[in-house]
Amino acid sequence: MKWLKWIGIGVLAVLVGLQFIPTRTNQSTTVPPTDFVKTYNVPEDVKSILAVSCYNCHSNNTNYPWYSRVQPVGWYLENHINKGKEDLNFSEFGDYSARMQQSKLKSMISQIEDGEMPLASYTFIHREARLSENSKKRLVDYLKTLIE
């Protein structure tokens, strides 16, 4: 029984020690000229939908919840955000080639229509990010106007 106590103390010490290993934050105070909303003339209602449902994982400015400062959750979120930005970064959308932009737009439409985005794991915690049928339709209809 004594060894179980020492294992518990060891695990606790490791968990406390992990809290001192920081993560990189994905926060910016400016909206670059290459941002999606500056590249296209995005209506306010669509901007709002994108900000709430997409930009946390797919831009250079994430609004972090309190639990992002608790490790290993912070590392998971950092990895998740980095992967999201690799697939699509709204902050750098204007830097994509015209062909890449069109491809991304088509992919966005497909994933929204299929219910793949936003991710269920994200909307489970961030209920405000769930897309209503009206929001999906508005977003998809707008994105379709951008396809050439």
C-alpha cells in the first residue's frame, strides 16, 4: 500500500511540473490585409458566423478558454489549432493563389454542408459555434457567390 502512495505522489509531481511548460499562443491584435474578410467584401452577418464558428481554429487569432492554461490540455489545443491553420488559415487567405482560394472555398462549402465543420469536438464545449440550419445556408450561399 505504501508503494501506491508513492506512485500517487510521483504522478501528482509530474502533473504539477507539466504546468511550468508553456504553450505558444495564437493571438494577434491586428487583422492583416490578407484576411478573408478583407480579401472579399464579406457581409457583417457572415463575418459574425465566421468569427464565432471558424476563426478560433482557422486564423492567427484564437480566443483561449481558461482551461487552455492547464497542461496537457494546452498542448492538445495548440496542436489542434496548428492543424486547423495548416488546412485553412483565414488570416492568410489572400496569400493563397487564386486556384488554392477556389479549392478552399469548395472544400469549405462541402464540409459545412456535410456537417463536418465546425468539428463536433469543438461545438461540444463551444455551443455558440454550432451552425443553425439558417447559418449554414447563409454561409454556404455566400461562399458559393465567390466561386468562379
